[in-house]
Amino acid sequence: MAQDSKPTVIVTGASAGVGLYTAKALAKRGCHVVMGCRDLDKAKAAAAEVKIPEESHILLKLDLASLDSVRGFVDAFRQLGRPLTTLVCNAAIYLPLAKEPVRSEEGYEMSVAVNHLGHFLLCNLMLEDLERSPIPHKRLIILGTVTANPKELGGKIPFPAPPDLGDLAGLEAGFKDPVSMIDGKKFKPGKAYKDSKLCNVVTMRELHRRYHQGTGIVFSSLYPGCVAESQLFRNHAPLFRKIFPWFQKNVTGGYVPQWLAGDRVAAVAVDQGFDESGVYWSWGNRQAKGREAFSQEVSDEALDGDKALRLWDLSAKLVNLGVVANSR
């Protein structure tokens, strides 16, 4: 297959962890992978280490903590002249030990800025690329997490606090200092992460509602399993990073290696059988290899259509998209 005829898939946060192994799995499937990464030198070394063929990938700068960087990435992608098959929004940051909120370039709390707002802007900008692409079976994928879904076993753990967007008072107030939480309440780093990932699922469902019927683009989310040794936990305590993988392997049975999680993301991105839009895919709480994916029920808050509209409009304002008229 000639390079120009390969399906083109963008993967954010592809220099390590699940994103890197997703890129590898996609390359094995015959895709050309655009790896959106903050550190291009790190990404180049990582791609070589896991043996992603040079002819199967390209590296483009993407820092989701900067809205200017997101826009620059979109411009750089368009200069490649490749029709887009799938956008995989994988990148995430988790700062569980932060005593005070870390801020993005625009002054927003970092977990929400990277995990939600940066991806929200990227999705909206790249809808145009997906719509005009002649490639069939186009998809937009946003990764979720079990900890943001109280209807899953792993999401029932209340510590440090369950996800709750409240009335979106923090976003309504502009989401800059001194505001650091979506609900406008006291800063809790673990909850900020959960809230941001809940926003990812809400965004996916609202994208589906607004655009699937008119465009045919498949919008979905997934939880590929507990990747306990992921770089997502690099900012956690050393003792946690040592114990958590052991606990998931030997107690819960929920441990998933990075390569398997990456293969699951790649499957949702391009394989047959994942062409239902609006679905949150899961493999269950015990993550045995070979287990079949199924459509996981999402939380009541993720199903709240009125809240989805407000989250969309407030997010659009924060990333300078303007308020998009709702069609509900």
C-alpha cells in the first residue's frame, strides 16, 4: 500500500504510555500515524524504541496546555495534505499531589485545560478535516476513565471525591485565578482530574448529538483498562507507583499492560465492530486478554443533556470559539 493511500490517524500524547502503544498498534494496522506531542525529541526516541517504522508516522508539535499550540498543530496537519480518518484524543495529565492549582498558558487549571479544554478546541477545529475527508468510516475518539464513572466498579470509590461538575459555576466565572474547579468550589487535584475526564465523555456525547447524523462521523469514548504503569502516574508518590501495579495485578485483576491498552484504543479507532456512534466502550473490571468490548453505561451526569449544552457553550467561550447555537 502506498503511503499516501494509508488511513491517517492523529493520536495526541503519543510520546509515551497508551498513546505511544496506540501509535504502534495503528502502524501495524497499516495506518499513517500523526503523533501529536509536546516534546518531539522524546517522541522520536520513543517511536524508535518501540519500533514504529519511520515511514508509518510523523511527529507534530502539540501542547494541549496552550490554545495557540492547538491551533498551530491543526495548521501544521493541514499542510501535510492528508485526508483524516480518525482523531484519537488520548493525552492527559494527572497532578494528584498538587497543593495549589497549576495553570495553563491561558490561566486555566491544568487538568481541565489539557484533558478537556485543549481537546475540546482540537475536536471542534478538526471536525472540518473529518467532514471533508473522502475516507469512509471516519471517527473521533476521546479516552475516558473508570474513575469518572460511578456506574462502574472502579468509579464507586469516593476518595478523594467523586466527579461532580455541579452547576458549572467555575467555568461561568471565567475559570481563572482564584477559580480552579469546574464547580467553583475548593481545589481538589484528584477531583479536578475526574471532572476533566467526565467532561471528555460529555463532550463525546454532545459531538454525537450535534454532528453524527449530518456527517456520518462516529464519535465514541473508551476505557481501555487500568494501565497501572502508565506515565499518567508520573506525578504521583513513588510508593504509590510501586504498590498500585502490584495491587491491580494481584488483588483486583484489573491490570492491563500498555501494549494491550494501546491495541484496544487502535481497535476503537479503525477496526470493524466499533462503528456505533455515541458509545462508551469498556472491557469490564477484570481485564483479561481476549475479553470482548461492550457498550458501558455512563453516569447520570454524563447523560444530562442540559448540562452538556451549558458545558459546550462555556467551553467554547473559554477557548475562543464563540457560543455555538444549540439544536436541541
